[in-house]
Amino acid sequence: MECRPGTAAAATLVIGVTVALALRGVARTEPEAGAAGPGGPLLGPRVRAWYRGLFGPTEEWLAEAGIRPDHLTYAQLVVSVLAGAAFASGAIFLAGWLTILAGTLDILDGGLARRTGLASPRGAFLDSVTDRWAEVATFAGLGVFYYREPWMLAVVALAAAASQMVSYVRARAEGVGIALVGGRAQRPERYVLLGFGAWISGLVAHLLCPSLGRQTHAVLGLAVCLLAGMAIWTAVQRTREGTAALASRSPS
Amino acid sequence: MTGRGWRPLAFLLAMLGFGLRLDTDWQVTGLLLLLAGGAVGLVLGRPTGSRPFVGGDGPR
């Protein structure tokens, strides 16, 4: 792929200014009540509250336009498939953008459901199942990108399996009456790690391309390794919490 | 939608424009999206806080 350091520098400037404004917004936001502290999610309650607030007017506009939460759920799946295709074709910055967009749609569908009074067990079930397929699609594309690098391919497979396990453990725990909502690498955190990792990797690849003579995606590799490690940790942590809760409930 | 509501859309459009310009041969489409993102951010994304007709503090 052609080196485009000028465009990458302009994008870096825009993202830098946006991140500075976002940090100011986060600092001014009142945190949501929720899991915080060492065992809580990587993105704290303040960041979550800020992001929800940022898209509040969009939710309102979508509700007025007659868009239903299901539409956003299906749109998220389509965008995730496109993100996978972008990863597979080596369009890493674009893949990062699509991953962030899919994550945003995932947040918006729940928000829209609550705002319009359409939140239901059917919607929650459909959302969970669609989320899993969406993750599979994105990781499959990432696997195609790394198919010449066996070690990275193994890490992608591990990240994909561990991400599914995080959700599976929670679902099984809910089946036996235990609510497991903690852990560092929940769904939004996984979107952020992969999306921003790909974004930064795409920028760095284009910025360093003229001096290196080729594009390198070491930042994406690091992000995927971090994602795999955190997802495994979260799945193990939730399993331990679940077994401890069950052991305290029954004598055997 | 208020001015604040347009800003995320402007950012998403601009980033899509940058993505197309960085990773594809769709240079013109990317540029158009960048311009669209800039226009949405600058024109529609401006604060549109409604001002009261009558001040709350002074005598009436």
C-alpha cells in the first residue's frame, strides 16, 4: 500500500485535538454508578457516562426518525463484517474506524431501546447473539490479515476465543442465578483496544513508512496481544467469582 | 438535533474520509467526506443554546 505520511499527519492532528477536547469533557462529567476500582472495567464509569452523554442527542434524533433498536443491532453486525473485510484487505485505519463505529452502534441500540421504551428480553437476547457474531466477523478478518504470521494468528485465535468465553461465562452464570458483571476487558473495552489499536497502527504505519521503506503494524500486534491477555484474565476472573459464589451457596 | 449532537457525526465523517485517503485509492471520495465532516462540524456543530427573551436577574 502507498505511503501517505501527509494525510496521516493531518489525521493525527485532528485526532489529537479531539482527544484533548474529549478528556476535558470526561473531566467535567459526573461518573455513572457502577463497577469501579481495581477489578472493574478498564473504561471507568466517568468515561462511560461521557460517551453516553455525547450520543444522547443522536439517540433522540434516531427515536424521532422512527429508527428501532433492532435496526441498529443489525447495522452493527453489518459494520463489524465490513471491519473484518477491512482488516483482511490490510486497510487497518479504516478497520479501526469501522470497529469504533460498530462499538458506538452497540451502545446506541441499548440507549435507544431504553429511551423509546422498547427494551425487552427479546431485544437483549438478539443483541447478545448479534454481538457474538459481530466479534467473530471482526476477528476472522484479523486472522486473514495475519495468516502469514503463525504466532500472531495464534494470538488472534486466542483473543477471539477468550472474548467469546468472557460472554459465555457470564451467560452460564446468569443461567444458574449469578450476576457476573465485573472484569477489565468487557465488550466496550475490547472495541476500544482493537479499534484504537488499529487506528494508531494505521497512522504510525503511514508516518514511519517513508523512513522504513514499508508499512509495519507493530502497534496493532501489541493491541491484539493486550486484548488476548485481558480477555483471558477477565474470563478466568469471572469463572473464579462464579465458582466461589456457587460454593458459598451449596455445601458440596 | 442540537449543535452538540452533530459533532460526533462530523468526527465520524472526517475519520472515514481520512481512512479512505490512507487505505484506499478512493482519494476524491475521501476528500469529499473530509470536507463534509468539516462543514458539519463547523456549520451545524456550533453551539445553539437558546437564549431567554427576558433576563432572570434584573427587575421587570
